[in-house]
Amino acid sequence: MTQVRAGAPRPMRADARRNYERLLAEAAAAFAEHGEGASLDDIAKRAGVGSGTLYRHFPTRYALLEAVYVGSVEEIAGRADAYAARLPPGEALLEWLTELGEHLIRLRGLKALLGSAGTDGRSALFGECGQGLRDAAARLVGAARRAGAVREDVEPLDVLRLAHGIATASEVGDGRGQHVRRYMALLAEGLCGGAGTGPSAGTGSSPQAGPSAGASPSAGTGSCRG
């Protein structure tokens, strides 16, 4: 369920606050039904306000997406520490990225917010909204690198961008994201290939053999278990 932050970012009159919260609720429902391209005019109509009221609160589509999904972003970021507390570093990273990928598919507008689909060309990953995700990824990736569970050249933004790409590929592939976990397991093999070494591009060498040819990796079966 989308975690909509009900509180407005600045003090408002009671009627303005009610309009703000109705707009957030209707926007969350519209993005869930139609994706990030949902009509803003329709959202305003469903909230019982004029389009001008919507744009006073949310000058751009990106601003509305950010307001709707900031709670969900914070919730996902907070889950990183729970995984780190009960799993080895490599597994904690993989499980957290899998959950992130599943959220990106289930909350349709969230994928656009964290990608580059905002109409003003920004990505929340690089703004205040994405700070919690960047910090969570940095903690998990740092722990996995120290444990030798991933390559030393893996960076936090690498795994966030890869998770976004996997969510997109999985959604296009079956429309419901059923392959996210399998794709994440394949990603894990790449992240831990040559763990303990720097970049190997251009050397012509291959990582040590993983699962036998034709095997279908699944979460938890990869070699990134440190």
C-alpha cells in the first residue's frame, strides 16, 4: 500500500490542508491505476478542486509524485537495517534490492519518480527524496564489500540503478514483475563475480564458474553469501 505522507510541507489553513490531503489521496489512487501518466486534471476533479489548486500545491508532475511516494521511499530505505541485522551482508543486499524492485513494480508511479521519467527531467535518486535510499544502499554495499561478498568497485548508485532497470525489464516481460527475484539472483552473480578485485573490464577473463550452464539461479542460491 502506498504510504502517503499526510502532513503538508508548510503550515496551511485548514481548508488548504484538506485540499492538499485530498489531492494526495486521489493522486495515489490515480497513479496506482494509470501509472505516472495519469491525468492531473482528472486528479484535481476527483479531489473536488480546480486544476489551479493542484498546481499551487504541486507545480510539476514530479512534485506530486514525490509527495505521494516519499513515505514509501522512506519505508523501503528503513528496511535495509532490518535485513542487515539478520542476514549476512551479501544476502542482506540482495534481499533489500529484491524488495525495492518489487515495490517499483507494485507502486507504478514510484518507478518513474526514482528513474528519469519526471516531466522536469529530474530523478529522485539524486534529490532529497532519494537520500534515504542512497544512504541505505551505501550501508549495505559497504558491508558487502568489507565481507568480500561483492566486487570492490561496486558503488551504491550502481545497485540502485540496476534495481530500477530490473524492475522495468521484469514489468515489460510479464506485466506483473514475477521474474524480479530471478533477475536479482542473476544480478548477484555479476556483483560478486571477482569479489575482492577491482574492475576486470577489458581483460578478457571470465569470473569463476558459477552455476552450471542452463541452471536457473534463484534468490539465496547465488555465491554472494558473505
